[in-house]
Amino acid sequence: MAEAAVSGRRRGGGADARRERRRGGAGVAMPHIRRRVPVYEVLDGEGLTLIENNADKVLAEIGIEFREDPEALDLWRTAGAEIDGERVRFPKGMLREILKTAPSTFTQHARNPERSVEIGGKSTVFAPVYGPPFVRDLDKGRRYATIEDFRNFVKLAYVAPAIHHSGGTLCEPVDLPVNKRHLDMVAAHIRYSDKPFMGSVTHPERAKDSVAMAEFVFGKEFVDQNCVLINLINANSPMVFDSTMLGALKVYAAANQATVISPFILAGAMSPVTVAGTLTQILAESMAGMALTQLVRPGAPVVFGTFASSISMQSGAPTFGTPEPSLVLYGAAQLARRLGVPFRSGGSLCGSKVPDAQAAYESAQTLAPTLLAGVNFCLHAAGWLEGGLVSSYEKFVMDADQCAMMQRFAEGIDLSENGQALDAIEEVGPGSHYLGAAHTRANFETAFYRSPLTDNNSFEQWESEGGKRIEERANAQWKSWLEAYEQPALDPAIDEQLEDFIRTKKDSMPDAFT
Amino acid sequence: MAEAAVSGRRRGGGADARRERRRGGAGVAMPHIRRRVPVYEVLDGEGLTLIENNADKVLAEIGIEFREDPEALDLWRTAGAEIDGERVRFPKGMLREILKTAPSTFTQHARNPERSVEIGGKSTVFAPVYGPPFVRDLDKGRRYATIEDFRNFVKLAYVAPAIHHSGGTLCEPVDLPVNKRHLDMVAAHIRYSDKPFMGSVTHPERAKDSVAMAEFVFGKEFVDQNCVLINLINANSPMVFDSTMLGALKVYAAANQATVISPFILAGAMSPVTVAGTLTQILAESMAGMALTQLVRPGAPVVFGTFASSISMQSGAPTFGTPEPSLVLYGAAQLARRLGVPFRSGGSLCGSKVPDAQAAYESAQTLAPTLLAGVNFCLHAAGWLEGGLVSSYEKFVMDADQCAMMQRFAEGIDLSENGQALDAIEEVGPGSHYLGAAHTRANFETAFYRSPLTDNNSFEQWESEGGKRIEERANAQWKSWLEAYEQPALDPAIDEQLEDFIRTKKDSMPDAFT
């Protein structure tokens, strides 16, 4: 890594920081989650084998289409797949064999090494919302996103203690030309944060630009040997990869950068209406996409991804936080573990248009399974609203609070002597209380997770303070986070290289808005 | 059971009913949950043994106080405990030995046998909020509860498909005298519902009245041999049982009716500030209370209960839905399973004053663990607001929707041929969609849980329909539920007996308002 790039590192260690983290305080980053609690598994070995066999059958008999990409078809032909036009069929066992070169866990480096994350195993990494063309806040309502919004969300993700990753398209800056905005987005991640981030996937050239920009920060050699970008490759479910996604996939895999191969599933439309059928299709699609990365460059880091929800069978609208997607999430995590690759899913998903109780029920019923299933990389952990059409400022900080609670939960139960607290029970005895006990005083600061957003005061006090709903408190919090934000230092030489690169690229093509 | 009592039974079977249930429709009761998914366990065997040994130590060395109840002390003395004033200490192993007579699972009978519930094993029973002196709705705000509110909540619990139980003190009807209101409450459960219900515990005499009223419905003999009432006995944590609770405990155990022995814990005040310390104290208290029921009447049904949350270490206010209470919940469920008794915990708990996103996050983060931990009897599953001070009409129907989702989740993944859906994947193939597929059409009605409350329409449609938050839709729903409510028939002879009993009891004492 280019040493100069890390001059802005902030320290997160020590007892003060631990206390601050427990308070959900801003600006003290938590390292990514290392789960000390078990995973929850809904399927037994027999059920998993059934789905694996069904997926093998789909891959061998139906196959997957790789569209408008002769290079991908050549790779498959050489590897021994059966090619029929753009349809590729895979002999049983072939993809599992190819996937043996994929790492079971890898490190994505951040320019601040303290923010580097492990993806795989017992790690869980929370990354923000990805993709919305709109933003919403209490003051200005719902509107198209701009690059200013984008930068604001980079800053909020940087400040949020339990958001471990700067993410990718935090919102779509529609005020910038489609063919140039990736330059400003990647630059914002590099400049306004020192957490790991994602590259552009909307065109192979933009993927190359993302790699080039990362090379200014980390050095060419380092990038070739290490993962510094993670990139979202969606399958066009059912059973299609298009040329745009394949183009980005090949660029990143060739550059040894991580890809997340994610079937984008609204069950009932892009997959069968059943959980087991959806799992079968997801496994088939993911395996095919992941194996392709290994044909491009064996050993390139790759993640089994799913974004799976349902549709309303009445209106066709996507629904979130319902039982079936939770079952898919738990089952897919098990399938990924059996494949031996990291897993991406989950988040704080919801269909609500506003950060009300619907949004929160649905988000919690996605985020809790995310942690318990053992998701390794979680996109959309904070800020997602309206089925992913809106990045919400208020919901971002509300979700970030929930992420911090998940992180605390993942620590499990402290069984140390202090945790057992027998001395406290003895000191207090029947009929008294623990408020003033020595053990209580000694553990006062770190005892319980302390939410900066929830109101637990008496009704009378709450009322006298204006009777605020949580989104009003969240409105104050994101503003104070943006105020408290301090830009992490970046070597001016790197900054200049980036600026030159962006200017040259922008000057080389006319603006495109579609 | 008195045959005549069941004339009002409603049928819940058949394909129409299944479809209706999936829609979250009103009036079609679901049977209690029989979990087909595994439980989630946070502690391993070593951790559980550590806590059990610590609890044994607390019981043997510190002991539990049984206050102002010489009869309880006599029972303990005879059983071989060490008595010191009101403090009782238990030789290691003694309570486990006594608890061997407690059933691992039992049926609580409803006057409609289709509504009877199994408590224990793989069953989960959702019962409504218990105890609030206030109610709240969007129209009239927060106010003291009345018997009219109480009856409304009985009706809502009767109509809610995934609320399996009529509960107990759905709210405190403060417009009635303290010493008489239990008569109207128990009568309301019997008359306005045919689901199982709870008895009064606020005075031994009121417990006796509850049993007497149940005898009119079920017959004296039946009640003596079967559980028709379940009753909440709180420990005065730390390590005290008071004479009121002991009095009710003895009445119910002697009558062979179920008791839930629940330490009421706000960790940091009534128990140590650590999860392991809290689990230790809960286990000690519960074991002592449960064992006492077996001394009164061996074989009487008894449930290991916990209500465990935390306090804010800054303000002392109770907090809900945070990580530590979830860990306590999971751990306590494991301890109960090892003891071989049913377990009560969980619910839709929250500290928020209004049914906003705080309320929903906190409730979901309590209700999800409730199901996954394998809770058998869940009080407060619907309607709880403001730390239990308020029964909320809107939150009741919102929570009931979540309960129905939990019930769907508990069915697990359908691995039948239809569930596997290979024919659908084959029919649709790459690049098409499943909306019109034969398999989709065949499973259209039952495919996904259908929430009657969430809005998943487009922003434009939602806005054109008034841009409503979920609590506004919930407001309409509880009103339509009350409108749709039909009273289940009750044998007029029973009704008359109840009426006579209540009149005689009321006439026998002056009104008391404290």
C-alpha cells in the first residue's frame, strides 16, 4: 500500500473509544463484526442436498445465458461447458470444481488499514444503501439525488460507528452525466472517507476507471495482489447475465478485485413463488457467475450474493421484511457456507415510503436474519427506503443505530467472572436493588448498549420536550453528524493525481444523460 | 368440559380458511404455532452448566425470601429447605428434584376446543399485552383505560388471526373499583371470546373468584383435572416473593391451574448489569417459585417465565429491544428447556410513546428472538406501548400482523415437489418471468404472506391515496375489526350463573379504589 495514503488514519482503540462506541457515539469506528454467536440454520443436510442437486439439474439441463459476450462463451467452451447459442449448460460437478480456487475469506483493504475488513468466515461487514435515484429528508421531502447528497452519505457512513464500509452508489447523483458520474462517486469515497468502498459496474470502461483510481491510492502492484474494491454484479434473473454486468465482472476479476455475484430476485417474478424453488435458482445463477470469475483469474475474490424479496401477488409490487425472504436468506447463507465462499445478503430493507413503523418492522425483520444467518457482506444496512428507490437521511442514522445493536449482540454473552456477577448478587441480596452496587458502578459505562436515538423517558418528560417521533430526533442526529464530520487527510499528491485523471477522462467524452 | 359451553364454536379449517389466513384476514383464527424451524441457542453446554451451578450457589448460600406467608415457609421446611426468618435456602439439587413432577407440556383448554393451546415443546402461543393502566389511539390520544377499552381489546384479540390467546389484564379498567374489576375482566374474556384466558392475581380472593367463574364454564370436575386458566406470578426481584403473589400462586396451584413464575427484571436495577448475572438470578428465582407450586400440588402445570429488559444507566428508565435483553431471552429459553418446563418470555416490547419506527424496531427485535428462542407462551405479543404503560389500539393490529408473519416463518421451508418448483424453472427458462407460469398461478393464493397493513404500492399511488403512515392504516383496521366482530355464542345458563356470581360478589363488599 502506498504509505502516504494512510496519513489520515484515525485511531479507534482504548477504553475511551470502547465506552464511546457503546454509547453509539459518532466518529469512533467499530471494527467489522467478528461473530461470537452461532449461526441460525433453517435447513438440515438433507434439505440442502436436495436444493444443491436441483441446482445442478438446472445448470446441466436448462443452463444460463451469457448475452452478447463471445469472450465469456469462449471461456466456458474452453472450460468444458456445453454451448448452445448464448445458452451455457454445465456438466454436473464442473462449477464446484472451478470454484475450488475461490478464496473462502479475503481482506478488502481500506486506505486506513484500521478500516480494512475481512469478508468471509465469522465476519459481518455493514455497508450502506446502494442505488437509489431519490433521497428524502424531513426538511425537503423526496427529491432526485445529487452529488452533494452522495457526498453527504459518504460522510454519514464515515461517521457512523457500526457502518464498516463506505459502500458504492449511496444514491445516484442524477445531476451529473451518466457517463461521468462514476468518477465523482469513486473520488468522493476516496476523499471523504477512509473506509473500504465499491467500484462502478455500469460499463466496463467505468470499472477500469475505478481500478485506475484505486491504483493512485494503493499503488498498482498492491492492487494487483490485493483486494481494494468490491463490486456488485447482478444476474438478470432468471438465468441471464447481460453484457454490461459481464463486462464489469471480467474487468474486476482480471484486476484481482472482488465481485459479488447477486441474482436480483423478486420471487414470483424473477424466481418461483416458493422458497425452495427460489433457493435452487439463486444457487444455480450464483455458481455460474462466480465460476466465471475463476475462469478469468483463478483465485480472484468472489462473493455469493443474494438480493431476494417477494412481490405482492395482487399488485406485483415488491414486498420486504416478510417471512419468505427471511427463509431464503437463511437458506442461501447455508448454501454459501457449503460452497466455501463468502456470502452477501440482507440489509435494512423496507417498502415504506416514509421512516414509519412499517419501515422499521420490515428493516428489523431483514437485519436480524442478516446477522443470525451469518451474512459476511451486507449492503443496504442503512438508509434504504421505498423499495430501494430512496436514500433516506433519517433512516440512515436510525438503521445505523440498529447495526450497532447487532454488533453488540454478536459479541454474545460474557461468561468471565465479571460477567457472572456472583459478587453483585451476594452484595445486593433479596429485596434490595443493584443501582448502587459496586459491580454496577464498575460496569456502568459499558453495561448496556446505549442508543443515541431512542427515547425512554417518562411520557411527561417526552411530552414536555415536544413529544417527538424518532425521525425528528434522527433529523437532528444526521445534521449533527455532518457538522461533526472531519475529513480524513489524504496525501495531496494522490489527490492531485485523482484530479488530473478525472479531468482528462471528463474532457475525453461528451456528456451523456441517458 | 361442559358441553353447552362450546355451542359458539367457529370453524377455522379448509382451503378457504388457509387462504384467508395467509391474507392476514380477520376472524379466521390460526391454531397456535407448532414450530417446524429449529431454535436458536446462544450458549453452549459449558456456559449453561456454569450458570446453573451459579444459580444453585445463589439458592444454597443467599436464598430467596418468601414474605408474610407462614404457609409457604412451612411447605419449604417440610420439603427440607433451610429456613432463616423469611429467608429460605435450598440444598443443591433439591429444587430440581421437586420440579420433576412439573409437566414439560400441557394443554390450556378454551371453551371452544379448537382454540385450546398446547404450552410447551415446539408450541408458541401469542397472547396480548398485559397490565397497562392507559390506552392510546390516534383519535383520542392517551387516556386512562376503562372496561369498555378492555372489552374492545378482548374483541380485537378474538378477531386477530395469529393471537392465540385472550390474555389477562389487556388494560387496567380504572373506572371500576380495584376490588371488583377482576370480575368484569374475567367475565369479558368468557363472554366476548372463546380463546383461552388468564385469571386475576392481585389478591388470593380474586384468584379464587377466577377459578369459580371458570368452573361455571368448564365444570368443577373438569377444572380440577385440567388447565383452563394460566396466571402470571411475578417475583419481586431480586430474590423476593411477596404475600400477594404467593397467595395467588397457592390458589392456582391447588386448583391445578397453570402459573407462570416470572421474575420481573430490569437489569441494572433488579438484577446485575450483565447478561450472565441476570440469567443466574432469573434461574434461581424461577426455580424457587416453580418448585413451590409442586409442593402445593405435585403435577400442577407451571411455566418458567422471564420478563427481562434493561435500564438506561443514565436515567434509570427501562429500555427495550436492545441486544442485552435478546441475549437474556435466548439464554433463559435454553435454561428452561434443560429444566424440562415450558417457557414464557418475549412479546412486542418497546419504550416509545407512539407507534413510530422506534416502537417497531424495538418490538421486532423482541418478537423475532421470541420465536427463534422457542418461547412457548408469549405475553405482550400485541398492543404494548410506552414500556407497558399503554395499550395501543393501532399498535395492537400492527403487532398482530407481525405475529402472523412469525407464524408463517415457523412453518419453515416447504421441500415438497411443489415447493421445489423445478417444473416452474423449466417452464420459464432464461430471460422470461414467472408471473404467468402455471406453477405461479397454482400457488397464487398461498404463495406469500400478505400483510393487510403494509403499503407496497408506488410512491405516486401511495401519495394519491393520502400519503398515509402505517398507524393511520392501523387506525382504520382496528375499527373495521371491531365492526366485523361477532360475539361467540355462550350457553345462556352459564351466562346467568356468571351474572349471579358477579352480582353477589359485588354486593358483598364496598367499592375500593386503591
